Amino acid sequence: MANVVIIGAGGVGHVVAHKCAQVPEVFEQITLASRTLSKCETIAAGVRDRTGREIAVRRVDADRVAELTALFREIKPDLVINVALPYQDLTIMDACLETGVHYLDTANYEPPDTARFEYSWQWAYRDKFEQAGLMALLGSGFDPGVTNVFTSWIAKHALDDLHTLDIVDVNGGDHGRPFATNFNPEINIREVTAPCRHWEDGAFRETPAMSRNTRFYCPESVGEYSIYRMYHEELESLVTYYPSLRRAQFWMSFSENYLKHLEVLQNVGMTRIDPVTYQGVEIIPLQFLKAVLPEPSSLGEDTRGKTCIGVIAGGTSDGEPKTVYVYNICDHQDAYRELGSQAISYTTGVPAMIGAQMMLRGEWMKPGVWNMEQFDPDPFMDALNRHGLPWTVQDPATVSVP
Ligand SMILES: NC(=O)c1ccc[n+]([C@@H]2O[C@H](COP(=O)([O-])OP(=O)(O)OC[C@H]3O[C@@H](n4cnc5c(N)ncnc54)[C@H](OP(=O)(O)O)[C@@H]3O)[C@@H](O)[C@H]2O)c1
């Protein structure tokens, strides 16, 4: 029976709070803390209505280690689930080290002033966490997260050697708004406008953002979508832990409408992350844009359609070439009916709760800083089936990315 603090009362925090509340035998005491207390209170009221459970709420500025350590000393959690923004990863890790608390997140650290996606900053904490006897689990969302676990499941059960990896993230959901992002707009737009990097023959190769696309036919009538190659953080850990990979790529679907809006916003300078002075005040254009776009957590009611996210891995099995596909399909309206959330927050929040459960039950518990593919995938895969994200295996795969 454990005591957890969830940090971040956004779209993902909403799902994590509800999903933890659904598992009282593991999550006995839950505190939701965020920058805006009223958002925590709204989520806590939803948890009370849906599950009958009370969760505590607190205000905290997670950019300040002193505020975090004071909170952790008061609540004495076993584990902190960080679903605030990637900018807060290091301050929360520092506070965990200072107060002796395990740590989990869903996105790697990014410095606010440069859109650089890499694990270097968090991997540098390995010795400190190991010496403190504490565990940090990085990237326990869907991608990264479940995609890493799908890869390790394929490596364990379906292929002897991995040679190629294509992670395909299709969001077939339509929210009916002219332009909106499905998770934090600032983080989302930084990610999709960054140059593309993919792994080929022992090195990351850089190409312009959105310069390569293809059509992808999803299984189970989800539909056919244009997918674009882009960099995504799990590529870094997967090529590190599966050195037999000759090529690893990440693909995401975008509608023409989304890309048209994004191009205009880029052209007029609204996606810039350097400060500009406006009426004597310094503002970051992308942060201003976030303030005028719809909150991702408000999109649930109107979003129709499904997500289809999976891993296509090629390699050998008993000396023969083979390709295997493991995927999950999540219906936006099913997620809304269960938790009042859209599927992007749902597919991120459920694996965050499962990762926390793996750690707290001792199934995945080891001092140090770890990525998801470094643990036995089997108990995590079983939990996905039980907690709302069932998966399917095509062995051999009938889908492909040219
Ligand atoms: N791995 C995956 O599959 C995946 C997928 C989607 C998202 N994610 C990650 O999940 C995280 C949450 O995404 P989201 O869509 O839920 O974002 P969101 O709706 O913007 O929520 C973020 C929350 O964090 C809070 N916050 C921001 N700065 C804070 C600070 N300094 N101190 C305390 N709280 C702070 C915000 O507070 P305010 O409301 O006061 O601003 C907000 O409630 C992000 O890191 C995102 O990258 C991962």
C-alpha cells in the first residue's frame, strides 16, 4: 500500500489521478499537486464522483526545489509521478534525491530555451539515484513508454535479433476545432517543428522537419493516414539498448489542416521560443500561442475517432527474416465515457499509473535511472490489457512502412 504524489493537473494528470484511484490496493494515499490549485480541485472532484475516493490537493511550483522538498517532507510519498512539463524533470529529481523518494515521468528533460530532446541530463543522475537506493523510471507514457515495452516484448518473444524499427503513431481523432493540439501545445509544437533525426547504420541522420512522409494503412478499419517521419525521444534509448538495430524511425500522422496551420504559425513567427519584447514586456511567442489555443483537456467531449500506435520491428527468427507488429487502438469516445478525457491523455496516463504500480509492487524496482525497455515487459503488457489499453500482435506483420 503506497503513498504517491502526482505533479501536474493537466490532461495527463487528470487520467493518472483517476487511474491510480481505481487501484486502491496499490495507491492507498494520493496527492495531486500543481501550479494552479483550482485545477487540482476540479480533478479531485471528478475522482470523487467517478470512484468515491478522496485525493488530497496541494499547490506547488515545481520549478522550485525548496517548494518540492517541503511538500515531500510533509506528505512523505513513496513515489512521485511527474506529469507536469519536461522543464520540471530535473528540479523534481533533485527534490526526490533530497527527500528519499522514487521518481517516474513521461517525457525527457528539455531546457526551456532550446528544443533539444535527449536523455543526457537525466542519465547523468544514474550514480546519484543508485547511491541513494532510489529508482527513477523515465518515459512511462505511450510514446515513449509503451512503445519501448512493445519493442522489448518483440525482442523477448518474437525475434532473435532486431534490425529495423518503425514506431507509428496515428491519431485518427477529429476534435472539430480549426487548430488544436492533443497535449500541451508548447511541448507538442516544439517537438514537431524540430529537425527530424532517424537512426541509420550506426548514427543519427538529420533531415528537415516533415520532409519525408508516406501513407499508412492502420489495422481494424481505423483508416488510412499520411504519416511523417520525425525525431522522438525513445529512439535514443532504443538504439542504445538494442545495438543490433540498423535503422530506427518514428512516424506520426498529421492532417493537412494541422500542417497548414502550423506552417502559417511558423511563417509569422508564432512558434518562436526566444523572447520578444511586446509593450515593454518580454514574451515567448510560443507560450503566448499556447494561452490562446484550446486546452487539450477540453477536447475530450467532441473528439471522435481512434488512435493506433504501435511498433513494427524487423529482424530474424530461427535464421529467417521476419517482421512483427504490436499495436494498441484506443477510441477517443471510450476514453471520454470512462474518465472524461480524450485518448491522447488517456494513452499517456494509463502507462504512467502502470509504471508506478510496477515500481511500488517491486516488479520493476532497482536503484538507478532506467528506461522502460530495461525491464521485463511481461507484467507491464499484462497490466495494459487489464487497465484499458489492450494490445494486438501481428506475427508476421501485414502492415509496413515503405
Ligand atoms: N510519453 C507520452 O506518450 C506523452 C504523451 C503526451 C504528453 N506527455 C507529457 O505529459 C506531460 C503532461 O502533458 P499534458 O498534456 O497533461 O500537459 P498540460 O495539460 O499542459 O498539463 C501540464 C500541467 O503541469 C502544470 N505545470 C506546469 N508547470 C508547472 C510548475 N512549474 N509547477 C507545477 N505544475 C506545473 C500545469 O499547470 P498550469 O495548469 O498551472 O499551467 C499543468 O496543469 C508533458 O510533460 C508531456 O510532454 C507524454
